[in-house]
Amino acid sequence: MAIPKSFETCNDYIQEMLLFLEKYQWLYNYRNTHILVEKQFSIIAIPWKDYILNLSQEDLQNIFMGKFDHKVPSSLIHFLKSLEAFEPELKLSTVKLDFVCPHNSGLSKKKIHEIQSLAPLIEQTCQAYQCDLIVDIGSGLGYLSHFLYSKYNYKVLGLEASEEFLHAAYRHQEKYHPASRGCVKFCRIYIKDDSCEDVERLIEEHFNKAENICITGLHACADLSIDILHLFAKMKSAKALVVMPCCYHRIQCKVESNRCEYFKNFPSSLVFKEEFHKHEFYRFIRRPFLRLACQRRNFNIFNLSEEESNCQARSWMFRAIFQAVVEEEKYCIRVKSSLEKLKSVSNDDDAFLEYVCTLQNKFVFEQAGSICNAEVFTEKMWKKYLENQNNLILFKFLMAFQARIQNMCENFVLMDRVQLLKQNGLTCDIRKVTDDFVSPRCFALVCVR
């Protein structure tokens, strides 16, 4: 993943991307649950809205395939064609390994897939730069650490902020991997951008002095991934970095007021900061943008039937109706039963009533200190449903188009991190590692010294 080939310089790419995001912020610059609260449908470009209301699922698919008839608004065609300029070029890491997890470990299919996808890339990078020790940041229970040792015979230092996870990792090691005790160690440390000396001390304490170190992290959430990049830049004995960033929407916010948000670590690079400050970026590069950048990428308009598409859009619409009623009626919500799950939705009005019933089983609604009557709540929900049932196609449209721009939004976030490393004189690249349909964490940042 790199600067799209349509742009000659990184500055050009940033400028055009910011202009695009500002112009089309009505596609994403709000919490999806609050789409009715914030009356987003009223600001969709009128030519689009009139056209969209008459679309079928097949029509939507044709639009994505570039099949335009004479009825398609020219501004919509321009939007779709402009997306092509921002498409990133992907480098794929295709090697996958069989990873057999311990019996009854509780490891999910997603986590297994992430480990067996990332480990070969770590091995390739370590081989190329002769790394003799791997530092696994955010090691959790040590699944990746033990796999790197058992499969490739690497010594691994797992660093974990949670004391609970640290103790669990050692219990896991004693039970399933006793042979690794001298080669896989775990320490508790909260990684920050100034943790270089502390990490080097732990390496020396447990493995004497390693000459060439590879830093990795499977779930480098939010600000942790940026702190890892700073750590790698400062740690001269670290020769390689293979890290999978995630949860961009959890990045710490420095300032938040009047729909403006300034984040601690986005943008993080000098070139991005310079271009960002030429725009009022804090009004449209907000948490909803970061959430879109890291959401699941497996929504594919080509793979959904009319019924499946309606079901997904209806689920979103029901949740938005619920939020609108809560806001309008100023309900206070208490959880009644954490075991009650929201039922899947089908394609008729009864599905909505099932949804309302599930909400009443799961929550208690209070208004002005009194518990809301179930019939009153149902009546208000039904009224809001009737007001919006004809908007299902608009939910489908936004769902599809948010999915369409997700990849370019994530590329934008990741390119900022690439530039942060490059300004420190480091060579770096982004690899697509996992299957979109299994894990939302698809990309690994690979950097070498």
C-alpha cells in the first residue's frame, strides 16, 4: 500500500484527499447510530437522493461496476470516477501456515487466521535482516510468541501492559509450552513513546544483549501502534518492525468541542500535519472517519443478494430509530439483562416489533425518573419506524458507499504512519496480510533499518 499512482508527490495526495473528504463528509462524518438524530438524509445531494430512491440492488451493483445509464446524475458519476484516483496499490503477503492452537484454548478462528498470516511475514523479515530476537508488544497470552518459537526457533520477549494477561501467559506456558521457558519470556510494561531504555533493559535482563531485534505486534491498538513506531525509530538495535495497527477510532483526543476534534496521534507525521493545517480538518477528520477506516472490509456489494442487502440495511435502520427515540424522549437506559441478544431481522414489519420486544427485554427505560411504560415505548418506536420505513434504500446506499471508501480512508491513516517512519530515515512499506472476510485487521506495516 503506497501513495496512489495518480499522484506525483505525497503532498499532492494529502491535499486532494482532504478536499475529497471535506466535500463528501456527509457520507461518513457522524456516528452511524445517530444518522436520524443528525438528520443526515436531509443533506444528501438532491439529484442523488431522487435517483437513489428508485434503485434496486442490481442498479447499485451496476453503478459499482461502472455501468451508467442516462438516468445517473453526472455528479454521482464524477464522484465514482474520482474514487479511482485514490485507490492504493497493494502488496500482498500470501504465505499462510497451519497453526494448531492448544486444546480448549478458546482461540477464535479470526485470531488463528491472524497468527498464521502474520508469522510468515515476521519470519521473512527476520531472515532478511538476520534478527536473533523478537519483541512481541501486546503479547497477551503469548500465542504468537510461542508460535514464533515453536515454528521458527526464535527467542521472544513478550511485553504486556495487563498484569492479569501476564500471569495468564505464564500459566499458559506452563500448561502447553513448558519447553519454551528459557526462550520465551514475558514482562509487564506499558509501552510509551519514551520506553526505549526500559525495553532495552528488559532485553538485557532476560536475554543478555541481542544484536538484531525485530519488533512486532499483532493487535497494536490505537495510540500503541504510534508509540511502537517511535520506539523502533529510537531503538538502534531494532533492525526490523512488523506490526498490525488497528482500532484507529480509539486514538486519544486532545481537544473535543463543537464537533471539532484534535487527536494526539493523527496526523503523526510532519508532512501530514503541514497539509492538515491548511484545512479545517478537525471538522471532518473526526472519530467517525477513524471508525470507518478500521471497520470490517468484507462488505461487498457484488456478493449480496437483495434480501441480504435489505437485512443489513434494516439492522442499521432499526438501531438508528432506537437512537432517535432515546434522544427525543430523553430516556435514561439501564441494562436489565446482558444475556438478551438482539434478534436478527428479516424483511417485514414483524421484524421491527421483534426488535422492539428484544430492546424491552434487555433494557429499562426511564424518563424524568420514572420507568417508561412498555406500550408507550412501543408506540413511539413504531411511529418513528413508519416515518423512516421508506428510507431503507438510503440506508443501503450509505452502507454501500461507506464500504466503497473504507479502503482509501484506511490507506490515508496508514500513509501518515509510513511518512512518520520515513521522516526518521527508515524504509517502510504496508503489506496486506489477512483475508478481509475473516479479520478486519488486514494490513501490516513493515519497516527496516
